[in-house]
Amino acid sequence: MKLFLIIFVGLILEILVWIGVGDLVGSMWYVFFWFIAAFFIGLSMVRKYAVGVMPQMQQMQMGQMGGNPALANNLPKIIAGILLMIPGLITDVLAVLILIPGVQNLFKNVMMNMMMKRQQDMMSKMMGDMNGMGGAQGQNPFADMMRQMQEMQAQQNGRGDSSVIDGEAREITPDAKKIEMKDINPK
């Protein structure tokens, strides 16, 4: 309910600012054309800076810290682009504020602290009270999962490239005999 109220009040403020600025500059059309220009500027920013960010975002969602600084550098610019795409002068001012380097550094520090805290909370939840919860030998039931997470993080930190897709390949001969329907269902 609070989120709805915040959005509603923000929408009313945006409309009031739009009307006020339109009266100040002499025409609402100037403000409307600014919204169109800001939308395309924001769209180009999102396209430019969002390339390759999704794998790092998925790692952040799982609670892992990415070794690639591109996410921390590009995320404020992506958020500014999204704010520019939203029609409104208040969101445009917020987008310009986010683009200031000092604000970007503050944003990066807050984001990294948040992710570190989230990762620590996740690890403490996984570890929990392991003093009697282990198996028959008293081992940690999450040891394999934790080892895999640490290996993934070590691989990313060492390589710095998270766009590699691992898989298996096999060779297929093009002249292999194909099965036809007459071979399967004799009459």
C-alpha cells in the first residue's frame, strides 16, 4: 500500500512540475519534446551499458560477488538511462544527479556494501547451527554447494570473463543414413 501511495504522489508531483515548467517556458510542447528526446537518450544509455551485465546481475541475485568491475561501473548509468526513459522532469533530474561521478562512487559503495552483507547473510544462513545437524559423520550438508560457489567465484576472478558458455560438442556425420517412415511401419 505504501508503494502505491509513493507512486501516486510521485505521479502527481511529476504532472505539477510538467505544468509549471510548461507555463514557465511558454508551451507544454517543449516539455513534451524534451520527454521524447530524454527517452531516446535513456534508451541509448541502457543499450550501451547493459551489454554483458545480465550474467553479473544473476550472480548478484544468487548472492555471489562478481569479480568484473563492469557491473559496478555500469549499473548507475543503466539506472540513469531507465530514469530518463520515464517521462517526467523529476526523474530526469534524478538521472542527471546519478550521472555525477561523486554520486556514482557513492552509489557503487552502497551497492557493494549491500551485496557483501547479503552474501554474508546467505553464508551464515547456509552454515546455520551446524553443531549437530551434520550427517552421520558430522559433515556439513552444504559443503558441496559451498565448494561449487567458491570455485565459480574463483574462476570468474581469475578469468574476468563471464560470457563463456561451457558445454560439450560432438561430431555429426552428414552422410548418416536417415530413418524413413517406410522403414518403421512395413505394410
